[in-house]
Amino acid sequence: MLMRHPHPELQFTQFLPYGAMIHDGGVQFSVFSRSATAMRLLLYNKVEDLEPAEIIEFNPETDRWGDVWSMFVPGISDATLYHFQADGPHAPHLGHWFDGEARLIDPYSKALAGEFQPSKDGTIR
């Protein structure tokens, strides 16, 4: 006798390459963070710029898929310079060191530009 089971809950299963993926008309940014409560993309015009030209907030309702934050930014190219910023718990005893002011290098980036700029407190972030 054939057993009928309810359909399992649908899950996002499309392979999402992490990092910055170039597409016609823009760039798809995807980064993994299980514990982040907010994510921002900081865009720069030139390597020498110390402050971003634009800050784009990821929307947790539409730009978060489980532990992956992902959004498409139209009108930018493969020469775009960027950092991430993430808010989340600061609980070192649990391994959480979130600092919402820190500028984070994309761990999936293919190349880096510019020179190392240490933070004011000497911490490498």
C-alpha cells in the first residue's frame, strides 16, 4: 500500500556562490553569517577613499536566506570597491566579536586593492 506523506517544507536550495558575482547590469553580493542581526554593503569610488561613497542596508526580510545575506546591486561593475559591515552580538565567550563599525573584508573576495590600514585601536579586523 502506498503511504502518503505531507510535502516537506520548501527550502532555498539554489547554489549561491558567495562573494561578489558579476552579472549583466550589476553585481550580486552574497555572504554567510549565522549570527549577524544586520548587514551593510559599503561602496567606495577610489582605493584611497577612507569613507564610503554609499552604504546600502541589506533588508533582512528580502535579502536574507537562512544564514546567507544576498542582494543584487544594479548599475555597478566588476571594478567596484566594497566592504561589509555586520551588527550582531558581542559575546566573546561564545565566539561572537561583532563590531558594527568595523569594515569587513569579503572572505570570498578574489582580490584586494589598496594598502593595509590599521584600526585606531590596533586591532586587525
